[in-house]
Amino acid sequence: MKGWMGKFRALGIFGFLMLVLSGCGKENLSALTPKGYGSKAALNLINISLGVMIFVFVVVMVIYAIVIVRFRKKKGREDYIPPQTEGNKALEVIWTVIPIILLVIIAIPTVAITFDLADESAADESLNVNVTGNQFWWHFNYEGEEIQTSQDLYIPTGEKVYLNMKTSDVLHSFWVPALSGKMDLHPENENTMYIQADEEGVYDGKCAEFCGTSHSLMDFKVIAVSPEEFDQWVEDMQNVDPEAQPETADAQEGQQLFQDNSCIGCHAIGASPAATGPNLTNFGDRTTLAGVKEHTKDNIVDWIMDPESMKPGNKMADANYDVTQEEAEKIADYLLQLQPSDITPESAETNE
Ligand code: HEC
Ligand SMILES: [Cu+2]
């Protein structure tokens, strides 16, 4: 009786966990709610494999149940031994051939999709973005467009965007579950994959390769907007004047402080090449700070005063600058008004 109770309790806990955990995850961070070409292909494969596995499971369970019932030890026939069938050729062939057929059913679409997702034949006439992974932030350099961004990757919907990926330090892995599978980043070899978003939206991305203390905070976003909105965004980004004067006096002072302290040494504004820190050209249009924190003035000030406490081990923590709280507020005012485009993450979310 006690043993049964224990089993029921375990079953109860599993059932409960299944219910609760199935509520975990966000829609735009899930491979099970695919919104892109690669993720849809992957989900198809998952479903095919699952179908085959369920088929095998059911068949085995049915045979198992029949055997248990039919061949029980019966009263009066305790010594009975059923006819032995080892070495039965027909049976051996059948249960060798069936798994082969099942594996072929899984293998054909797997191989086809693998080649399809690795296909780079359209790369030349597509949008190419050079992606760099850094501890613990992402950099995006739009090839031939004179556009550099960090953390937020804008792409047009309905077309393949080729990502040529490398890391500046340790291994990272680029993963936007709702759009595609993962791709590792390596310091020397460039790895290429394409993503294609079928619907507008803001898709969360993660670093999927342990890369240090703040690995779990190395988040980014893919912002998929309509092709027209994307063209508008490109134009806006190309027309940014990195030296443009802010409107308010505080922001103007902030701009000066940003230049006088070492900030500008690590953070580019405008399309100058990748620096040691995130490009801040469209910082005011972002919805998160450092990939993970709420994009509020308070948080930005806290970040400038003590980046280590918000993202342990990050490379700004040992930077050499000395600003007061008041100065940090002015710098935040300056950074927040860096809003070069009307195309923002909100455009992707409202136009669905
Ligand atoms: C030694 C280089 C360095 C210096 C100097 C530096 N930063 Fe940074 N900064 C970084 C790095 C690296 C990150 C990315 C940290 C991370 O997310 O891992 C960063 C992140 C940021 C972010 C968040 C960016 C984002 O993408 O959300 C802001 C804002 C910022 N820095 C502002 C400043 C300001 C203001 C100064 C000057 C007072 C400054 N930084 C000085 C390297 C630097
Ligand atoms: Cu990483």
C-alpha cells in the first residue's frame, strides 16, 4: 500500500509540474510557436520524429499488454512452458526492417532540411549582416549599408537575411528560437546562417553557449518590420549625424560629458566600425538596457554608476571614467534622445 502511495505521489508531482511548466516561456522565445522559415522547418522535423516515436511506443505497449494478459501463469498449468521461438527468421527480419523504415522516414526530411538551411546560394543578392558576439553583447554590421547597431537587429519580413558570424573573444551561440535554430560563433571561422521572419514582431534572442559570468544576460532582439518600414529605417540610420546637437540643455551637457569622459572611446555613435562597447546610435529607440534591463532613465544612471552590479563581469565594469550621479543623469538624457528613426520595436509590434 505504501509503495503505491509513493508512486501516486510521484505521478501527482509530475502531472503538476507538467501543467505548471507548460505555462513557462514566452511566445516570441519559443521554438514551439515558430514565426520564421528555419523554426517552422525544425518544428516539422520535431513533429515527424514525435509521430514515429509515439507509433513505436503505442505498438510496443499494445504487444506488452497482450503478452502480459495472455501468457500469465495460470492455475493448474504452473509448469507449462510455451513453444520457444528464438532463431525465427521471419520475426528477426521483420523487427530489423521496421526500425530501418522508421529511421528512413525521419532521415529523408532531416537531410533535406539540413541542406536547405545551409544553402548559401542566395547570399549574394540578399541582405547580409556581419554579427559579432562579445562578452556579453551583440554587434550587427549591415554589409554595404554603412549601418552599425548593437543588441537590436532590424530585418525586413519575408526575406532571407544572411548572418555572417564571428566572436571577438570566447565562443558564443546565436539563437532566436522563434525564428531559427542555433549557430555557434567562433573567433576565427566565420559561420553563416540565414534567418527569415514570416510575421512582423520582436523576437527574443539568447546566447546559447556558456560564455562567462553574465552568459545568461546576453540577450538581444530581432525586430522584424515590413520591407517598406525596413527601407525607412535604413534611410534614417544612414542619415544620422553623430554630432547633432540635442535639444535640451541637460542633454547638451550630457553629450559633452559623454565625449569628455572615455565613453566615446568604447561607444560609437554613427556608423564607425565596431568598438569595444555597444554602438549607441539608436540607443533611445531600444526597449532594453544592456540586453536585459528595463530601459528607464534610472536604470541607465545606475548602469553608468555601477555596471558591475547590473551585469557581473561585463567589460565596462573596469572602464576608466569618473562621473557623478548628476552627470550620469545628464548623460542618460543625452543617450535617451538618440532616436534616429520612427521605426522602433513598437512598429513591429503594432503592425501585426
Ligand atoms: C572600456 C570601454 C567602455 C567605456 C570607457 C565605457 N563603456 Fe559603456 N559599455 C562597454 C561595454 C563593453 C558595454 C556592454 C556591457 C554588456 O552588456 O556586457 C557597455 C554598455 C553600456 C551601455 C548599455 C548599452 C546597451 O547596449 O544597452 C551604456 C548606456 C553605456 N555603456 C554607457 C557608457 C557611458 C555613459 C560611458 C562613459 C561614462 C561608458 N559607457 C564608458 C564598454 C565601455
Ligand atoms: Cu555569449
